[in-house]
Amino acid sequence: MKIQLQRDAMLSSFSLAAMVAPSRSPKEILQYVKIEIRNGKAVIMATDLEVGIRATMAGVETTEEHLDLVVPVDRFSLILRESKDEVLTLDVKDNVVTIEGQHSHFELPSPNPDEYPTIIDFTESDYVELPRRLLHELIRRTVFATDTESSRYALGGVLLECDGDTLVGVATDGRRLAKMTGPVTTVGSVSSGVMTIIPTRAMQLLERALGDNDGDVQVALRSNDVLIRCEDFVFYSRLVEGRFPKWQEVFPQRVDARSTDITIGPFYSALRQASIVASTESRGINLTFGDGTLVLSASTSEKGDSRVEVPIAYSGPEIVVTLDHRYVSDFLRVLELEQTIRVEFESAESPVLFIADESYGYVVMPLSPDR
């Protein structure tokens, strides 16, 4: 039962699966990756029982039309990365897989593939379709705002909501909220208003799997899980239980708010400088919006004081808002340094709204001035 494959192609597909496979698990079989060979194609599968992936590759030659095997993810990954051979041959016999190159020979354990959990394929007829790059950007611009520490499970994921021909992504930890929207095409019957909370880890893995690639992606939001299909893989994840906050109420609806436009590069640089004296206990940075100048300042008894100025086109009354510098940095780092954003503010007690464009906004709750 020999299999011949291109090492580079297998490495690319196997790396997708390796991201999902757990390094430690009470179920030893999960530390393996299953490979199914069907008619010259290979499907490489991995799961931790919460998240699963099916990566595909073509150009596989085998003496059998149908062949299943499992390989240990860590050692097989190293062989693929370190080998210099363009072509590798695999042979499975008596729970051992032999991997041979022109000048190399390896033997690894290969348990019964029937013991490997089933990872469902994408067979849905009702889904939304959107550009792969758009989904990647939506995840990147929201997932950092999820809550990975609280017992409020619904905050430990990114909300995806279909609103007609628009997909909305929202994430919050209760102190800040990121929201991004994008156009989608509906295929079949997809209910408007359907809401799905995908776990933070699953979204982080999906972001890596999507990469900076072109093409389209299909997303099927189901009652207990989500399925995502791309040209080179199918991704599965269970959902987060719980009720997501009414995020629409978080975005401030104000008529008296002040605002100013500011370029990210100078703003981000000034924020990093001002936060040099911030501490674990005191992460607050004072943002003073004055006549033509934004002053970022901080003061801690153990680390000292800082003050950095940035010119802005603002001529209203002076308003001081104290924000956690980490929350502002998280937002700025997912945007281009040359980009201009609008900052809306009202008072020291009111949330600050950052608007990158009509599709992406970010709200940060202020800290108490006498924190």
C-alpha cells in the first residue's frame, strides 16, 4: 500500500492540519493526523474535538484507490520540513508507516485509522459566500477584543450575524467592543438575523488558515456549529454557549460629541511613547484633546511621568479622557500606519469611539480619572 507524494505540497496541507491537532490530549489519537487517499487526492484531517479541519491536496500516486492512515503530527511535520527530497514514498504495514526519500528512511507508529474521530465535510446548501480576504480581515480586526479570562462564556468568541446581504462580526470583553461588516452573497435559504458565536481559539486558527490569499469562502452558520469551506480546506468549529450582549446599544448615539481626524502612524507612535511609564496596576493614558493638539500623558509613582504631543485639527473645548493604552494599541495595530481615523469623544465619563471607515468601528470605555 505505497503512497508517493510531493513533499512541498504535503507540507503546505499538513501544516494547516497541524495547527489544529493538540500537542497534549487525554486521547492519544488526537495527537495524530489522519490522511485519506481517494482517487489521487489526499484529505489531511485533524481535530481536538472542538475544532476540526480537512485540508486537501492533489497529485498523490498510490497502488490503492482508497487508503487511510494516521501519522504522529509532531514527527511527521519535522520530516516534511527537514527532508530535502522532492518526492516521498509512504508505505503502511502492521501499524507502522515507513517514509522514504532518496537518502532517508523513517518508521513511525500508525494506529488504526478507524479509531480517529469523524470530521464532517461541507455539504451544506444554505450558506453565505464572501471573499476570503474579507473574512480574514474581519477576524483580525475583531478577535483581539474577545474575553479569554472571564466566566462569561458568550464573550469568549466572535459573534457572526447575517443581516440580509451583510455579515457582521462583533467581539467584546465588556470594556471595549470591535465591530466590522462586509458584503456577502446568500446561497439557498439563510435567515436574516441568525447569530453565531465562534470561540476565540477557533477564530485565531481560522485566521491563520485563511492567510493572505485570494478566492472565495463559504460560511454555513448552523445551530450548534459552523462550517467554512475554502478551495484548499474545510474548517469546523463548535459554538460558544450563552447570550451575546446587545452590542447595538454599546455604540454611543450622541449629538453633542466632539471629533477629530488623526493619522494612525503619529498617534500610535505617541501612544507607545506615553505608555513607557505605565505599569501593570496603572495602564491608563490621559488623552487631552485641546486646541490643535492631542496630548498623551501618564504618571506612575514607580516609573515616572510621560507627555507626548500630536498635532490635530481640533478647535473645541479641552476634553480629557483616560483609556487603557493596551486597548487603543490593539485597535491601531490592525490598521495601516498611513490610514486616517476619526475619534469621537464627549466627556471623561463617556466611551470613546474610533471609526476607521463605514465598515469598522471600535468603542473603548474610559477609566476613572482617579484610578
